[in-house]
Amino acid sequence: MKKSLAIGIITTLLLGNSGILASSHVQAAASVQKAGLTGTIQYGVNLRMGPSTSTRIIKMLETGETVSITAKDNPYFYKVLTSSGQVGYVSKSEKYIKLNSDTTVVKSEDTQQSDAQLERDRKLELLFQTAKKYLGTPYEFGSDRNTTTTFDCSDFARQIYKEALNIILPADSRSQGEWIKSNSKAVYNMNELKPGDLIFFMGYKGSSDAAYQGINKDSERINHVGVYLGNGQMIQTYSVSSGGVRIDTLTGSWAKRFLFGGSVLQ
């Protein structure tokens, strides 16, 4: 009897708590709809696990799909709830999602800047995807600019910008360096490099610090170019023996040979 009574009390408590939890979810969903925080997908966009392009993709949201917006405090992403009950994050860019008329939005300068950053991130993602698909492609000095079977350093940099973003850079590294100085801003501090920047180097003089002492870098000629990936890494190609297109860290002799870098993306 006592055992039955105890079970009954526990069951009642559990059901009561479940009712409270269920009620809170219903109320939360109702408050979202009541507030009119919805958006319509304008162009196929990835629903992601977190508010970053580096997080895992859950699915692609289709054009015309309506989602409930559950949070919008992140400068670049909305947290959304889909009609099938999936929760994730989508870009705030108006290219991908349009807030419905019952949601008031004032586009601030910060929002405009975030849209520009999202567009830059999108371009970098395309650029790096293109670059990495060529990992291991053989090196050839003076490679044919009309094929992708082999690359030298400047041909590789030129090809990935052309293929990914339809930006046509000059054909050799020295001309690319001049292009940066004329069309962008040269960066002489490695710590100020940004992902996607072209990085220019002088010729190899040795691995020791002494080999580079007393050198006036302003008078050194560009001997090599790579593309900065961020986090101290670059993608490049520089010799047959090194295996062609590869990812390296910007340390050692590469750091000693560094002349300047600069952004192709304006």
C-alpha cells in the first residue's frame, strides 16, 4: 500500500513537471509568433549549428521558407526555428533572409558593416575552398597560365582568385606586388595580415638570423608570393621537391624573408 502510494506521488510530480515544461515551450513558441519575429529565405542559405561560417552545416534552407527568429543579438547571424522544429543559425545578410513586415528593423551602420564582413567571409570561404582543392598539384617554374595541371607561385595565386572570385591578377609575383601597392594597401607587419592577403618574400639567403642581418628589405626584389590563410598559415607552391601546392606556417626563414602583404578584396 505504501509502495503504491509512493509511486502514485512520484508519477503525479513527474506529470506535473512535464506539464509545466510542455506549457513553457508552448508559451515560448506562442510569444515568438505573437511578436511577429519571422523571416523569409530569399536565397538558399546554410542553417548552421552556431553563429559562424566555420560551424557545422545542419541543412540548406530553401528559397521561400519561413523561419521564426528566436534571437538576433549576434551582429552577423539570426538564431532561428524552422517549421520542422530545427534550431540553428543563418546569415543576417538581406541577400539570404528578409524580415517580414510585422518586424521592425532599423539598419544601422553596424549592421551595414556586418553585412560587408559577411560578404567578405563568403568570398574567403570560396577562395580557400578553391585553393585547397589544388593541394599537391605539382610545381613548375613558368607554368602555363592557361592550365591547372602545374603551378608556380604567382600562377597559383592568380588562378584561385580568378576561379573563385573572377578577380584577374597580374601574371607574375613582382607585378602582383605592384598591383597591391597601387590598388590596395601594403602591410609591412606580419601581425597585421588578414586572411586572403597576398604575401611577398625576398629570395632565400639561409636559415639563420645572421644571414638576414643588415639587409635593406626596401631594396630587395620580390622572389615569391603566397596566400595568407590566417592563424599564421599560408598556402603556396615553391618547388618540385616540396611537393607542389601545400600549407606552411609563416615562421623560420619565411618570416625572415617576408617583405610585405596586402589585400586583394576591397
